[in-house]
Amino acid sequence: MGKVVLKLGKDISTDDIYPGRFMATVLPTETPQFCFNDRTEFNAKLKAKSIPAGSVIVADENFGCGSSREQAVSTIRGHELVVVARSIARIFLQNSINLGLQLVVCPTIEANEGDELEMVAGKVRNKTSGKEFATVPLPPARQAIIDAGGLIPYTRKKVLEQPAR
């Protein structure tokens, strides 16, 4: 994984991630500019490309609650950020799988902005504090979709693996 660039609390809604007033912009190539738009300092860093791919957003419980807008996922995915949260709202989780957003459910995660995190054998290790936290693995089929980059790339791969008839 990488460095924690944003630490969030409980019940972070899709409207916080991708404000509804930008819903006219829905293309995954355009949504990233509005990622956490109302958190102006963080958004400015994203727009300036000063946050490297693989950086981590850490959140408490119920990350991605609220509406079912998949733009909230595509805006984070567009910056190639990783989400580590104590729990993730059900629809946000499914949208994340479908769009290939890297995420980790880690019910006891303890991390602050600036901490370095890494995944090791089903755990998140906070290299800064030296502590390790167990993760809740996704079912293998769902993880395979994320690893492929989302449902469309996964399906393409599966179709191409089929023997010719």
C-alpha cells in the first residue's frame, strides 16, 4: 500500500466523496477532479497530482454510505487511491468491486495521516506505529474482479479464456 494521505471518521457519505452538484459529470475520466471537492486542501493536492498513486485513505465505519452513485468510487479510483476502512457501506462496496477500486476492510485499523501502511498475510501493518490489524478478506471471486481492474476487464478476460468453438 502506501502513505495515509487522508484520515476520515464515521459515516463518510458519497456526497462527501463526490458532491451531488457534479452529477452532470459522470465519465470516469472526468469525475476525479471532484474527488472530495469540499475538502478543498485535499482536493487541491489531488488536482496538483502531488498525491502519488497507491496512497491510502483511512476511514472509520460505514465509509461510502448514502446514495448509490458509482461516481463516488470512480473519483477515488481515478487517482488510484486505496481505501482502508473499518467497514464499508454495502452499495459502495459493490460499486468498488465493479469498478476495481482497491479497498481493505480492517475493523480495528489505527492510523494517522503520514503513517505508512502495508498489507501482509491478511493484515494491515502500520509501519509507523509497528502495530498490525487483521483484515476481513473479500470472497475470492469478488477479489478477483478487483484485481482484474473491475467487472468489465474481468469479464473480458474470462471471455477470452474460453476455448474457441
